Amino acid sequence: MEKIIASRVVHKGEKRIALRFEYDKVLIDILKTVPGVRWSSTMGCWHIPDKKDILEDVMQVLNGIAFIDYTAFTGEISERVNSERGQTVKVKRDGLPLLSARGQADIEAFRKWMEHKRYGESTIGSYISMMTRFLRFMMPKEAADCDADDMVRYVNEYIIPRGLSFTFQNQTISAAKQFFSEIYNSSLIIDDLDRPRREHRLPNVLSKEEIKEILEAPVNIKHRAMLSLIYACGLRRSELLNLKPVDIDSKRHILIIRQSKGNKDRIVPVSEKILGLLREYYKACKPEMYLFEGQVRGGRYSATSLEKVLKDSCYKAGITKPVTLHWLRHSYATHLLEAGTDLRYIQELLGHKSSKTTEIYTHVSFKSIQNIKSPFDSL
């Protein structure tokens, strides 16, 4: 995942937020959709208006594509007097105080623990960001003194008023449970935390005709092979980008997916049709380290570039739906179910830990729904 460093600046007399990152054309194209974004040749970076909740808007646009590091903010710091304790607390311009030295040490200890446990980079970034925000909200109260009531107050006074999502609230609770369990060995706050009621959303599924149009749209053989393999094997984005040529066993017609979500290996079948496409691609591109490499030989293909490939393919195919790479995985599972594949096998192919996760596809299977006759037809 790409990293963007945000900092507050004054540009031509206007308060702005500078966004600095390594050159990435796809990322730039996405940022251009943010209202008010501009390029500064003097600062050598893109910048956006410094207004309330602007970074949260940007993070939604870049969800799953880039991570924003806003710890380097150098904006004005005011002072707020805590009337209960008679303490003076330094407050950043977002209204939340700076972390104390102890809070910073707690966050760093949490980061090191997650790295030791081999958490994914995006999970570490999300959990650190969420716990930092919670601890800043609680200042001058330290983490050691927090309890479940403090988390309830944080939800009621910070998360809900800002319209932050169910997913954000749920992930914050997950982060807090890990943080207090591992850093303070405390079950007091953990046992009493309730999660919000689960959202029940149907997976987005494309028709076979739409899938065919998308997969046939790319002229570039690498682009066509990447999108085709995601759909043909129901892969997650990270699973595709981490593949190596040795993971394809053409004689046994299987693809080996190593250390995916939950640090699990699994195998999925690959047809002769997709193997033929991969052979064509391999002869043309001759990858060295990863099956799909970027502009640098031996380097992994960029996640943002892959998203751009899908976006361009949908445009060429005339599909206006907000398709994501995960839609291809959802479509793979649903089309398998409609073809009569047992749900237990689909669970194994997708690498789902629980069968309940796989069961969501029964709700969008057109084959089962189309057999239902409306009572209107018998009137």
C-alpha cells in the first residue's frame, strides 16, 4: 500500500495540507478527483484545502490504495485548560490534544507487537491510526486509566457525530481489544466492549457477459492476464500481486496461494484456457521474481496500477458500475454456486475460515432466485 505524508502548510497566503509521496501516476489521477486539490511546483507536491474532515474524505477516496501518515502535522498548537485536573493540554488544530510521552511509548510498543506477530502492513497502519486517535481523545487521561466507559464515550462523542462508518467503529474496537490486552494485559475494557450491530450487505456481482467484456477489453497481455486470473481463481488483490511463477503447477492444473489472509496456504484449480493465457504472457514478459512485475524488473506490480487497469477496462467495456477488483472475486464465487458447485468447496477455494462468510453468495445467486414466481403472475 502506498504511503502519503500529510503536513500543514501556508501556500500563497492560504492554509493548505501538503500531500507528499513517491511519483505514482495512478495515485495522482485518483487524487485529482478530490475537490480543491492542486499541484505546487514550488513545494513539489500536491495540496488540498485545510478544512474540517478533509483528510477523512481523502482517505475514503484512497481506501485500500494508499495510507495517509498525518503524524508530521506542523500546524498551530493551542492550549486547552482541563478544568477537572487543572492541567494545561496542548491541542492540535483538529481539536484533539497531542499524545503524551507515555502515550507515544504505548503506541510504539503496540506497533512493535503487531510487527512481531506479522500483522499485515495495512492492518498495522489502521490499528495505529485508530488507537492514536482514541488516546488523543482521552488526553490528559492515560491509557492505563481507561475503561469500557471511555470507549463508549469516544463512540458517542467522536465517531457517531462525525458520521464515521460502522466499519471504522468496529475496527476501532478490534484495535482497542488488542491494544489493552497486549500492552496492559487488561481484560476490564475488553470484556465490556460491545460491537455495533452488524451490517448485512450483499456482495456485488457482475453477469458473465459483463465479466467477459471486462476481461477482453485490455490490449496489453499482462493486464488481460491479471484480471483474468483474479476472476478465474477468485483471488484477492494481494494474492495476485504476491504470486510467483513457481506457484503455478501446470501439470497438475493447480495454483498455489501461499500465506494469504490468516497466514493460510491453499490451492485452487486452473483450467487449460487460463494456463494458455499465462503461457502467452510469460513468453512476452518473462517475469523474474513475481508473476506480475512492475516497471522495475523483479519488483512487485503496484496495487494502484492494478486498480487503474480495471478502471480502464470497465471504461472500454462501457460498464459504468463502480466495479472493484473484489467484485471479480464475488462474481467467481456466485457463478460457481449457480453452476451447482457445493458451498463447502467454494469455501475452500475462497479461503474462508467460516462457512457463514461463504453463505452470503446464496443470497445473490440468480439461479435460485429466478425460479421463484411472483404471485402477481398468477393474477
